[in-house]
Amino acid sequence: MNEKSKYKWIRIILILFLGFSYWIVLKEIKPLNCITNADYLAFQEIRDSVEKYSVKPPKPIDSLTIEELWLYYVINPCYLPLIADSSLWEPGTKIGFTYFDLFNDSLPHGHSYENRYLVGDFNVIDNNGNNRQVVEVYPKLQYLKEFEEFPQDIILKIDTTQYGTAEYDSLILEIKLRLPESSIVLLNFMKKVWDYKMLPIKREYSISWNTLFATGQSIVMCEACKDTLIMIGRFATSAKRLDIGIRTDSDGNKTEYYIEHLPIGAKRRYYAGLNIITSKSWEWKRVYDSLDLKRDIEVGGGYRHVVMYRNKVELPNFLLLTPSADYPHAMTNNGIHEVALQDVARGMLGTANSLGCLRVSDFAAKFLRWWVPQNCKFFIAYNDTCYHRRIEYDGSIEDFLPFKTEDEGNRFRKWINTYKPLYAEILQISETGNYKNGYIIDGYFYFKDEYEEYLQNSKNLVEK
């Protein structure tokens, strides 16, 4: 072989090697358009320490062991769909999914949002038998793809400035002045979604009349990125616990009542392990305009239609869950939506308490409606024995309530309506009412520190 032919074959081999390497990278890294946020960096340190401790080099996601996946899941629930543990899935169905199963199958390859998926993390008890507690994690706008092109100091201000303050009004003016061409997009997002932001729910247990329940149920927003899965945010939810029974009296009159009907054991098939969000509806409270239509086109679809329950009760921002064909016996026509029924209260978010749909807060419903792409995959996994639990306690339920009497409850009601009128409206807290009501309890825990400071200041003024 002469010198020229020799170099020719070397070049051919090199090109083939580079091409094969590129193919391998594409198979493992799909896609590359992800923003690495602070939560990811913290998780990465823990992940790397786990791999270092086990004396193994960093692994592709699909080669992680069940033990490693369980460790990751405790920190980041986005790994839950990958855990091939039969206790988490309906018997006779697929046990765990792969990295590539997480991606949206209907959006074009390379679409900005094809790597977004949701996880229904419904265990309220951890592997050690402890109450998991519910801790919401609100998305940070500075880490979302939608806001990459905007000045980051502006996005940071939106992220951190409280609605209804003078600083917020100044921010609106600044956005209009600095972004004359693109301000309408930001302002529409703020008006339709961000202005409804509350304080993240952090709840040790849920209270319903004289009963305490373990908490921990959540819907997790995830992105499959490079060598890891990133948790964008986590909202408290209430999955199924109830069904409707019918009593018929001697005159043939029928009345409805609630009965407990948990989706466990023989009824485990109720929730499919894999669902697709096949439609995204709207609500009466917000006007659906051309900017909202444009947003829906960006994420692959959405409707201005409003879903009603029994043609009477609005189900705001309803996201329809369609079970995968692999789950022919799963319940259809369930969805994710804002808490809408007075007797299925926000105060139970984090605990199973719905008729089947997944209930979330007002802000969570609006944010999910905006963030979720059409035909996004939604994975649901839980252990039957960890799905729901009552908490035994000694003494009186009043020991666990923030208010002991109706007068104490009404004092808080008056405070929140006076100093936080927007949130009193969102939480549907009137100036008088039952001090055990789930909405008022929720309102207290949202603003516990501010309210307790107010009470202390009032007490000091009286003593002076």
C-alpha cells in the first residue's frame, strides 16, 4: 500500500469513528436545549457522590440500578418513572420506563418542549414508613426556556417581586419602557399566570374535621436533559379517595353521599401508569385572547373551551388525561384541574381526597395549563400501602388546628380580607365562617409568619 492510499484509509476510518460517536451521543443526549438550574446542580453533586461512593464512573441514565434510581428519586421525583419496581406499578403492566419513553411522541423531533413530561408522585408514606409531607417547589422563571431571550435582570425581578406592591407596579412600567416590542408577551404571562402565585404549600399533614391524614402527593414538572432529569417544579395534588354513593328512601327519593373508594388492590387499574395529556382547556375567570392562542400554538395545542362537571360546576384549566393503549381498563375522562368543589377542599392538597381527577391549587392549574405541551406524557406510580394513611393522635383535633374557636377563625378571616384581599379572593375566604374549614386553614399556613407577627404587634399595643 502506498503512502497516499494509507492516509486515505486512515481518513475514512476516522470519519466513520466520528460518525458512530456522534450517533451514540444523539442516542444518549436528546435534546440539548436545556437550561441547567440551581436545583440540577445540587442534585448533580449528590448524584456524583453516589457514583463515586459506589466506585463507578458516571453512567448513562438507562444503565442506573434500581438502588441508584431510588436514591435519586428521594431527591428528585422525576426519576420515579424509571424505577422498575413491581410494587409501584399495576400488576400485569409495564414495570418501569426508559429514558426515551419520557419524550413527547407527537411534537416534531428537536421541538423545544419535546423533553417535557409530568410525574404523578402519589405516595404519602416513604420507604421507612414515615409521613413524607408535602413541600411545593415553584418554578423559577430564570431557568425556563421561554424566557431565555429576555433580559435576565427583568426575569429575576418578575421571579422575586410580589404582586400588588409598589415595586411590582414599577416593574410593569420598566418592562414597557425597556421592551417596547416584546413586553406584551411578558405582561400577558404575568397577568394570566404569575399574578396568581401564592406561597408554596408546605404541610406536615392534612386536616379534615376530626381526622389527620399523611401528605405527600404531588404533580412534578420534569425535563429530560443530557445526562440527567431536571425537576422544574412540584405542586401538591389530591388524587382519588372518594366515590359517590346513592341512598333511596321509602318514597323513592335519591340522595348522594361520599364513600371511600381508593385506587389500590383490585382497583389499582384505575390510574394508568402512562397517560397522555390530549387536550388543554381554559376557564371563565381569564379572557382567552390572541396571545393565549399564540402560546398554545407554541406548545402544540390548547383550547379556549371550559370544562364543566355535570354541566354545573366549572373545572378550571382542565388538562385531559388519556390512558395509554397499554392500560385498557384505566379510567378515562379524568384530568388535572383547580380545586372546584367546596366539599373537596384545598386544605387537603397533598392527600388523596378527590373523586378521580387530580386537584391542584389555582396557581398550579394556571401554570400547568401554560407550561405543559400538547400530548405531554404523564407517568403515575405509587405503592398501594403508601398511597393513603390516617394519622393516629392523642387528645383533641383542636390541638392541631391554628384556631380553637370561631372568634379566632373570624379574626384571621378579617385580617386576610383586609391585608391580602387578592389572596382572600383566590382562596375563597369570606370574613366569617367555620374555623375548621380547609380553605381558612390553608390560608393560615400560607401567611402564618405574617399573621403571627400581626397578632404579637396587636398584643404589644394593647399592653402599652
